[in-house]
Amino acid sequence: MHIPSSTYRLQFRNGMTFDRAVDLVPYLASLGISHLYASPISTAVRGSTHGYDVVKANEIEPAIGGRDGFVRLAAALQSAGLGLILDIVPNHMAASVENPWWRDVLHKGSRSAYAGYFDIDWSRKLTLPVLGQPLQHVLSAGELELVRDHGNGCLNLKYFDNLLPLNDESVVRDLAGMDRETLQAFSRDTRRMGALFDEQHWELLHWQQAARQLSYRRFFEITGLVGMRVEDEEVFQDTHRLVLDLVKSGKVQGLRIDHVDGLADPEGYLNRLRQAAGPDTYIVVEKILGPGEDVPSA
């Protein structure tokens, strides 16, 4: 294992791409650093400025250069004798319909193949604190609309920028075959819309209700980031496939773990990661000290 002597962090996005970073490699090498430390590179919510709101754990963000751009950067770093440390986010993903796993859970509820990936209390409906005011006010104001996805024809509930997939069973029974005008008329009928909501796997909440009624673990108080169950072996493997591939291919020499305290079993996670990444991978964690906690001396 090569222990970094010094690092330089690059925040990708906001105009910083892999190819721009390649151009900076000679300058970085002249500083005398041993490793470049990169912010999260997995695909995040569209327009993300930081990359911690991941939507596709196993895809490299196209907006910053994708897989090909990353390979060019890794090669440039190796040619300059520099290592690469990646910031990874095992604790949470974006609670966004851009996240295909989350969207599938909204669509299918506890029957989704990904229902166990997220830290959700399935003794109740999945709560979505996305409303700007209580549901009845939103319904009365006509802010909710049923729209058809032009790509696959599926029906969604539209609330400003939020598009929420509907339960297939409710669509077949109540909405099948409706044209746009009929869907708009249905959307204005508060009684029928209320009955439709009763049949969904999710429940819409006013954002101020999140602290008391949220049914999933969030990142601190950010409801847009949902906790992941990486203590489950399948979830660990599926969320770390890309990272481990980059490590094993020799393109990445170190990993920085974001918010390890958010995990159900931090020590168990790190032991599993060490085993998967191998003994030569440098691993460092972001650790928040609680009352009475001290950083071990060794």
C-alpha cells in the first residue's frame, strides 16, 4: 500500500471535467503531491454541483466525461507518477425519479427488487415530503396533474418538477385508455384524485411533516438523500461494482468513505470493503466524533 504524502482535491462538475483535469496534471505534479483526490464521479442528479446525490452508482457521470474521460485521466496521472483517491458515498443515494432503483420502488412498492436496497420502514406507505403545502390545499389549487410519459406511455403524477410513477393496478382499473383531456379532467376532480392516491405505494406529505412522519432514513435532515442498506451483501455488491472494478483495474489506488457514521455497521462495512478492495488499497474515512468519542491513536 502506498500511503499518500499529500493530496490535491478536485471538485468535478461546475465546469471541471476529466479532460480539464488531464490538462492540470503537469501542474499538480509540479506541486509535489502524491495523489489526486477526486470528488464523487458516479452519475448524480441532473445539474448536481457536488455529486453526493448519486442516482446511478455504477455509471460514471457523462457530464464530466464518462468512462472514456475517466480512463484518460487515470492514464495521465499514472504517466506523471501520481495516484488517484476516489470519494465514494455508501450511506445514501438521491431520492429522485432519476434514480432507477428509487423509481422502481415508487412504482412497485415493497414488491420492487430494490425495496430492500433503501432503509425504508415497509410497515407503512413510503412517505414523500415533496409538497409545498398540505395535500388538500395542493389538490384544491390544481397543482397535481396526471401526465403520460412520452417515452414509454406510462402514467405519472406531476407536481411541478416531480414526476411520480403510479401503481400499475390503479392505472389499469381507473385510467387505462384516457386521453390527455380526460386525464386533465380527472386531475381536477379532488375526490377521484384522493381515491387514486389511496391506491399508491407512496403517500404525499407537506415538507414540514418530514421530521415527524418520514418512513425512510435520510441523510441528516436532507429528505432528498435516502439511506442505503449496505450491510446487506447484495446491496453492497450492487452499489460498489464500479468502484471495485476501478480499484482492481489499477486505475484507483485509494478510497475516501463519505459519512461512515451513517451506516448501520461502520466497522463491518469497512472490513467488507477491505476484503473486496484488497490489502493494497488506501482507505480513509470521514469520521464525526460523538460525545465521549476519541480518534484512536493507531
